[in-house]
Amino acid sequence: MRDIGQIFSAFIKGKWFYVIIYAVANLLQALFSLLSLAMLIPFLDLLFGEKDKLVTVDPGFVFNADGIQQYLNYEISQIIINNDNQKQYAVLFIIIILLGATIFKNIFLYISRYILSPLRNNITKDIREELYSKSLALPIGFFTEERKGDIISRMSNDVIEVEHSIIAVMELLFGIPILVLFYLGMMLTLSPKLFLFLAVLLPISGLLIGRVSKSLKKQSGRGQTFVGNLISMLDESLGGLRIIKAFGAEKNRQRAFAQQNKDLVNTQNSIAQKRELASPLSEIMGVAVLGVVLWFGSGMVFDNEITKAVFILFILIFTQLLDPLKKLSQYFYNVARGSASVERINKIREAINPIVDADNAQDLGSFNHSIEFKHVSFAYGENQILKNINLSIPKGKTVALVGESGAGKSTLVDLIPRFHEVSEGEILIDGQNIKDIKIDDLRKLMGIVSQEPILFNDTIAQNIALGDSDFSIDKIKQSCEVANASTFIEQKDQSYETNIGDRGTKLSGGEKQRVTIARAIYKNPPILILDEATSSLDTVSEKMVQDAINNVMQNRTSVVIAHRLSTIRNADEIIVLEKGEIKERGTHSELIEQNGIYQNLVSLQHMGKSQKK
């Protein structure tokens, strides 16, 4: 309950109007419900003939069992007296009041249900938006430890569980307790002695139900984890369908999916069995309590301690109390399930984002001199990725990073836009530490073209103008001409408004890369970060993409991760990385003369080409 309460209080801000309306509607519903039941007292008195003597003196209204009963007797007596002592008119009056009270009770019941929908939907909307915003804001390193499917599951299935819990919280705070308290208060005024039995027996049955609901939280957490695993497996399988088919791994993947699915079903069955136990268990306990009340209450009637009408009304109210108590146990089960989902959601909500603007962060309008690494080291956990990097990249120059896989090339360039935070040392732009620059200003200086083109299920124009809601189509066309992309785009039926499908699947590899290059050109950044985009392309596409890259690099500061060393011969400086350290540096010709690591890499690539021939 505490976990649900925390998330409820966090997102209820600005929505108290709905809560107040909901609480007032439930209060009025309970009042009219009691009024409809209270009208049975004079009816039963008339039916059993226990109040044959008419009351002619107004006793006044007092809010207790005797006071309410005396006042109703007086009103009924007046009706009988005014209608020639016809009790049938009194019954008609009781029926009218009963019908009216029931109508108003259900009107306010509808209002409470009507107002609950926008409240819970707005809360869950805010939760989803916060989770999405937080996911976009968290550093890339956070997601290396998390499965994508599990993140998706938290934002979908777990939020749905929280939505059910929000309904339960509203009922537990402003719904059922109001009704239960009114019923109990009425029963207390009718017979304090019988009420004492309830005060002892009901908490005992509540404790028994509570013990069962506690075990649901752990199982619900496991169930949501299995759901996340299934979503991850589905995402991986759809993304890698070619490889699965090529290696005949269909049965292997099916077995793995079936096992996860079986674990999920077993957990869900166990949860359902315990959840469905709530209603019958609470009803059995309720009838057991009713049996005790009937035993002792009947004795009180025989001893003339209470009237038959009062005893029947007491029993009737108690039977009305059973349904809210059954719902109460069901809501406690929902809260227990929701608590497990809240814990999973809070792993994202409460994750600390170390990459934020400093309190005194400065604007950076332009890039004028250089990018400088001073004694930069980076570690992820205990894994040291980069060690004591010292590097200066003057404005307008091209610096290439080479080295074997795992040497730290991608990590080094990711430090410039602060995708990761340096562990030691500092990175300076125009002599200013990037930690002291506003992140938005810093990243506006940079355009990134990655080895794997990242595109979205949208139009070509929207993908090129990514981040610019008020884009210029003329500027997009100019960017595409520089990127050698305009020809193939204009040949498509809808030209720049063509939807390219999920991850750009409607485009070829070369077309996708040219769109991403056009995106970088559209941004017109002074600094380019290029994770060589030609390594997986055919010869024709490679030449077109390389020409586009050469165009975009003109008059810009470029940091290039080189996979094909032939593409960086003209770089102003080549940095050779090995195990996170700079081992060699210089121009292409200088490094060849050193006959070291770089020369060995060049020789290996030449050897690979000759073997292919």
C-alpha cells in the first residue's frame, strides 16, 4: 500500500478536483443508501404491529437509533392520522421515500464512477509520459544493463497494473470505507451490544484475508519479469528473423519462447488462484460472523432487549455490508499486485541521471577554436575503457580514430556530446569544460552519422528534419542534394513524404545511409562525428555514400571512426587506440613509416582484399 500511495500522491497533483467530487459523491451515495434502509424501520413496525399507538407529539430529530425511530414514528403517525387512520397510506409514503433514496443513491454512484475514469486515465497518462521522458533523458549506459523488452513491459503492462491499483486506492480511501463506516455507525446506533461482536470478529477475518494477499506481490513481480522477457524475445526474433531462418534456429527459439511462456502462465495461474480466493474467503468469513450475530441477536429479541424490526434491520445492514467487504479484499489484492509493478516502474523513475546541466551551466553560441581531451579516462563499473587520453582537435581539421574492436573508439567519441560522463580528466571546447556548457547547446554543435543508420517509422522529410518541428522543405532538398540522396527520393511516389517503414526497412542500405547524412547536413553543425558509414555497403552504394561524406566534411571539424583505413588517408591526424590507450598518432604517411600497429592494420586489410580477389 505504501508504494502505491507514494506514486498516487506523486501524480495526484492538479487533479484534486476529481478526488473531491469522487469523495463527495461516495458520501452522498452512502447517506441515501442508509436512508433507504432506515425507512424499513417504520415499515416493519407497521407490518409487525409493534407500534399501534400513534405518536402525536413531535419528539424532534436526534441522530441515534431511538431518536431516528421516534421521529419516523411521529411522521408516519401524522400520515395515518391525516388519512383516516389508514396504514396503507403510510406504507405508500415509505415506498416513495425508499424509491427516491434509491434513485439518488444510484445517481451519486454513477457520478463517482464517471469521475473515476478521467482521474485514473490522467494519472496513468502522466506516468507513461514521465517514464518515456526519463528513458530519453537517462544516459546510454543505463540501458546496457536493461533488456529492451523489460523496459517496454514496465511502460505498458506494469502501468496497467498500477492503473488497476489506482482504482483500488480510490475505493480504499474515498469509496468503500465511507460506506462501511456509515453502515457500522448505523449498526452501532441500532444495537451497541451486537455491534461489539462485529468489532471483535471482523478484524480477525480481515487478518486472514490479508495474509493471503501479501504473497501476491512477489508473484506479481515475477510475472511481470516473464512478460518483459517474452517481449524481449519477440523483439529480438523479429529483428533477427533472417539469421534465425538462415541458421535453422526456429525450433531452438520456439523452445526458449515456450519455456518463458510456460513460466508466465504458471505464475499467472498461481496469482489468479489466490486472487479468486478473495471473494469466497471473505463471503465464508462474513457468513460465519453473521451466524454468531444471528445466534446472539435472536436471544436479545426473545429477551425483549431489541425489537424485531431493529434486529431485522441490523441483519439487513450487515448483509449489505458483506458486498463492500468482499470488494475491499479484492482491492487489497489489486494493491498487492500493483505494488510489485510500482517497484519495477520506480527503477526507471528513481534512476539517477548523472548527465544534467550544472547549476551555473553557460550558453555556447558557436565553436571557434578546438576540442581538447585532457587526461581523460572512462570506466564502466570496474571495466576500464579509456586511459589517460590527451588529444587536441583544431577547428576545421579531420581526426580519425582506428584500432581493433573494443579499443574504445566509439566510447571516446560518445564522450564529446556527453552520452557518457568522463571518469577522470576533462573535455574542453574552446577552453571551456563541456560539463559547464548547457547540454542542448553542446549537442547543437554536433551532427552524428553512425555505422548503423538509425531511422524512424515516419516520412523521409521528418527523418531528415528530426528535432525541427517547423522545418523547411527547401532546406531538406538542399541537404539531400549534398548527400547524393535527392535522385532516389524524388523517384518515389510520394517523394519526401514517403513513409520509410520500421527502422527504414523500405529503403536499401545505401539509401538509408544517405538519408542519415542528409539529416546531419540539415542540422548544419560545425562538428561532425562519423562512425564510418560505408563498411557494410556494396561498391556502388559505398562510392555514393563516401562522396556524400566527403561533401559534408568540407569546412567542418570531423572526428571519424575508421573501419576501412583507405578512407582516412587524407585525415589531418590519425589516432591509433589499443585497449583504451593512444599508442600511435600522426598522418597516414608518418604512421606507415613508423611500421607499428597502424602499418600492421593496413597490411591486414590489404591481405583481406587480395584474398577476396
